[in-house]
Amino acid sequence: MSEPCKTFEPKLKFFGTMNGASGSHTNAFFCPDDETIVFLDMSLLNVYAADDLIRMMPNLRRYYMCVTHNHYDHVSGIDKLAFDVRLYSPGSSLTIIVDERIREETVMHLETGGLRSLPGHYGGEVYELLSFDSYRSAYTFRDKSGKPLSRMVSPEWFVKTIPTSHSLRLSGASGFALNVDGSLIIYSGDTSQLSPYVEFLRDEIGDEQRNARIDPPIEFYLDVMARKEELHLSFSEVAEDLKCLLASYPTMKLILMHYDEVGKLKQLIEKLMPASQGWPVYIAKPF
Ligand SMILES: [Zn+2]
Ligand SMILES: [Zn+2]
């Protein structure tokens, strides 16, 4: 992580931190405990690093994948990862979590990519898919066919999905709200809007964080570009809104990801939200 605070250790680790046109696609992970790993998207560029990680962690038994949307820099490595989980961790399988709005599209993507039930020694389903129904107050999990699940399947670290807008060619895109070691993690995925996350915070915490000592630390991982771009946020256009947000939630740290040009982004941060004025703005770096 970059300045201003060298002691800040973000809860999420990144395989890559940049956009789909770069050689460093934004995919992340965290481990809620010794036996569990949660991936946030997986590009083919990063899946070999993910394999190495899995091999270095022999205690892993539970593997989750949160999918934000079906662009190749976010999903092109998921089928290989699912096969590799079966290979390196016999008896385990990858549980994929998506927002209900993109369930069908995700299943179609995975199954045309080869993730069907396998005969032979792998046996049965290669992956499990759970979709979280974020429509209004209907907080239900569904299986890959869309059937509501009655049993409790929500892992402890999962809070909810946050639907957003990104590309009209997709059925949808969503961010994730997560609880990692007591911190509230907001992971935007790719987004062209800031408002879904502002609304989530308002619903979850209130308009303003009234007591920074009792409210949870918040880490907000946000898709921003240095250049102006239709499908993503541009830092210069949202800087004023981000200042308001950080002023309202004093325990929040903002971590920028999925960027295009790191040099230009640093210049913009220095100009619009400089560390010298105390803005807790960081640039995500690969682990
Ligand atoms: Zn992307
Ligand atoms: Zn995208």
C-alpha cells in the first residue's frame, strides 16, 4: 500500500490491481480462518498465483468465489480454479456466490466454459453456486437453478451483495459487503456509479457515523480510473463525493483499485485529496 499511513494493513490481498486492458487484472482474496479462503473474481492471468497459494496452505478446506460480473478480467480463471480446488484439495469444491440478477448469466458462462458435472474420479458437481437475492427485503439464497434454499447457507463473513451499474451488455454487476475480522469491507467490483455504495452505508450505518470509537472500521475498495471512461468511475469526477463520504464515516479508509495509470492516479490524489490534508486514500498493490 502507498502513503499516507505506512502501518495500514488492508484486510484484502490482491493478485492484481488494474483494469482489463492491463497485465494486472483486479482480483483479490482473504482468509476468514485457517481452513477458509474467499476469492473475489479470478482472471486467467492470476489463477496460477491462486494455485500456488492453495498449495502453500494445506489446511484449506473451504473455498469460496464471489463473482462481481462476467467480464473476462473477472471470470476467465474461475473454471480452472474450480478444477484445481478438486485436484489439490480432494473432497472440497468451489462455492461461487453471485447476486441473483447475474445468476443465470454466470451459470451459462461457467457451463459453456466447461464447468459441468464430471464423470470419473472427480465425480459429481465441480462447483456449487449460491445466489443472494438482494431485491428489497428478500434476503434469500438460491441454488444454481434459482430454487430458494431453506437451510442457512450464509457464511459468517458474508453481509450482502450490492447491485450496481457497469456495462449494459451484461445482465448486471454487483459489489460485495463483507465482514472481515470485525471490519466492514465494501468491495465495489466494476462500477460506473458511486451511489449504490453510499446508499448501502446509509442503510447499514446511517447518514453519518456518529461515534467513530464504537463503529466498525470500514475499508472501501473502489473501481476508479485516472482517465474518464463510460463504464468506470473517474477519480476526478467523484473526488468531491468521496470527500463527503470520508467526512461522514471517520473510520473509513478508501483503497483505489482497477485503475488504468498508476502515475496519473497518484498525481490526481495529490492534487485533489492529498495525504498531507489527512485524506485516508490508498492505491491497492499486489501482495
Ligand atoms: Zn474489470
Ligand atoms: Zn467489467
